[in-house]
Amino acid sequence: MGKPTWRTALSDRIPGGRDGRRMLTVTFVDRLGSGLWGATATLYFTYAAGLGTAEIGVLLAVSGSVGIAGPPLGGLLADRVPLRPLLIIVQLVRAVASLALLTTTDLGLLLAITSVGSLGDRAASVLTKLYATRVAGPERVRYQAISRTAMNVGWAVGGLAAAAALTGGTVTVYRWLLIGDALSFLASALFTLGCAEPPSAARIAAKSTSAPGEPAASAPGEPAPGEPAPGEPAPDETAPSESAPSDPAPAPGKTTAPNPWRDRRYLTYTAGEAVLFLDDSVFKVGLPLWAVTATSAPHQLVPLLLVLNNVLVVLFQVPFARFGATPHTARTSLWPLAGAFLLGGAALAASTVGAPWLAAVTLVLAATAFTVAEMLHATISWELSVVLAPPTAQGAYLGVHGLAQAVQRSAGPLAVTAAIAAGPLGWLGLGAGLAAMCGAQHHLVRDRGDGALSVAPVTVSEH
């Protein structure tokens, strides 16, 4: 055997095998398009569609609100239909929605189109997470870290491409960037077409209960009920089994799948997650506004803080996967997450005091602290959201968990601007509040004796 190449060695370090690697390509291409559109959306609606500031605000608010329904809807469907074709359909819907924006400048039609696109964006996010969870199995946290790295690289490349194209400053450029966004969704659908369908515990359970007279289905690679495992001798059919009851067991009745909307623990956990995802609004809204309105730091520092965030995530998200390697580790890591939030809030509060250089140093410290919080929380959230979800209703549960990010995107900017309005005390309060929520989550997800947090559950497919 020849010496493995660096490409083979790299492939072996990515969980999920070939399908896991292909889904990373899907993630990168998807975010590449998002980077193109994210840097262009406001400019397109202003100059190409001719909308005013208030109209753009309504457009983004309404579409964002409609998009909140995407995660639970996508997760619910994923437990009932094959995941791969569902993801392909969602990607195609996103592509059609992007191209449809080119056909009209009417506010009503734009509202409808952007709402459909937002619904698809949020649904695609949870479906991609669910696919990764199923193909990566117990290595899902490491896969999540690699996936987030691919996301950030895609965003960065897309944003840089958009920045270069926008130097032209014409309406034609805005339209071509929108077309590039649509093409990224088409390419994502094509790459997904080459992936295999991961087995679903929910659909396996549904098949086993739909026909009571038939033997229950088994996951791929597992022996069917009543069959000997590979390497074991077959039982003597003429000899009575010592453990078998004298009377035949009644046929199993149809069971009801767990419902996340009736699971108070999971709903409470998801509500807490919506608060902990505020680091997203801190970077998109809080840091830029605070730096230019309340500190003496040079304005040129603002984009560099965002670059710092991106670079740190690309470099350290994979090593940070160790903080969510097991459910117990993920729960324990909520304490350093609380410390990162406290440090970030305190640094922002201190950035108003002193010379410009001191303001710049404290802003860099705040950006670093909130980036550490972002990486820690991403790792913790991925593991706990999966381990708290019953395998037979994983899609529905992860869909409900996806609401946390959707709600944060709508309400987060309000919370962050409220902290800005309150001044330094507002940032201290925000940091303390986020740290307190970490403590509440640590108490909520403690092991209650049901074994949920003792051993990482099998997520249907473990390569």
C-alpha cells in the first residue's frame, strides 16, 4: 500500500464519509451566494427596486417574521419524507425566489417573494443541520465545527467578491450579484443530488408501526428482529426458547411520535437558546453602532472587528469542538461561555473611557470575547439540541430549536439597541444577563436520570 496523500488524510478527518464532504461543499457554495447577496441586498432594493428606507425596513421585517416558520416546518417534514429530495426542493425554491426579485419593483410582490425566500433560507439551515447530524453520527460536533469553518470561508469569499464588484456601482452589477446568489442555490441543489439519503429513525419507526403484522424494520447494517447477528449460530427452531412466553405477544399498536411542542423542557431550552444567540446581533448591530457613536476609536476599526471575528472562527472553531465532545462536556462548557459573555459586556462598557487607542484595545477585547462566546455556544448548542431530542422525532425537535436563531434575528437587534441606549450599564447588564442564562441552561439540562445526557445517542447513521 502506498503512503496516503495529504488529500486522503484530510478526507479521513472529516466525519460522515463522502456524503459529509459533499455536504461541506454545499455549505460553502450556499454561503458564498449568501455573501454576495448579504452585501448587496439593501443597495439592490434601494437603487434597482427603487424602494425607500421605510419600505425596505417593512420588507425585511415582514420577510424575517415569515421565515420564523421555516425551521419547524422543515424539521416536521424531514421526519415524514426523505431528507435529500426535500433539501433539493428547498434549494430550488430559494433559487426561484432570488430570480423572481429581478422581475418586479412592486412592494407587495417583493414582500411575497422575499417571504418565500426567507422561509426557504431558514428551512434549509435546519435541514442541512439534520443531514449532518445523521451522517456524522457521534462525531457530529466535530462535523459542526468544520461546517461552521466552511460557512465563514464562504461568507468571506462572497463578501470580498461583492465588494470588488460593487466598485462599479451600477444597477447592472446589483442584478448580477443577485443572479450569482440564485446560481449558488442551484449549484447547492446539484451537489445535494450527489449525496445519499441518510436513514431516519423517525421514518423507520413509522414503517415498523404502520404494519403491525409485519416484523419491525431495522436500521441498515443491523440484523432484523429475530435474526441472528453476524457470526452467531442460528437458534434451534425445534427447541423451545427458555425466554419466550407461552402465549404469543400481542401485535404492537401504533405509537405516537414525541411532540416537541408538548416537551416543556425542550421548549424552555429553546427559549434560552434564543437569548444566547444574541452574540449574532452584537456583531451585526451592537459593535458597529457602539464603536461609531459612543467611543473615540477610529471608524476604520469597525470592519476590522468583523474580519477579526471571521478569522478567529475559521482558525479555532474546529479545536473548540472539544468543548462539546460529549453531552456532559457541553453542559460543563456553559460556565466558560458565561465568563466570555461577562468579559465581552465589561469590555464594551469600558470602551467609552480613555484615549482612542484605549477604546480600540477594549473594542478588540470585546470582539474577541464575543467571538469566543460564539464558538463555544455553537458547539454546545449543536450537541445539546441533538441529545435532548428523541431520535424518532429528531427533525421536529431540531426544527423547533431552529426557532431560537430565527427569533433572535428578529428580536435581537431591539435588545442590542436597548443596551446601547442605556450606555455602559446597558452592556454590563447584557453581559450579566447572558451569563445568568448560561447558569439557567446548565441547571435545565442536568441529567434527570433518563440517561439523555449520559451517553451520546445514536443518530441513526454512524459511519
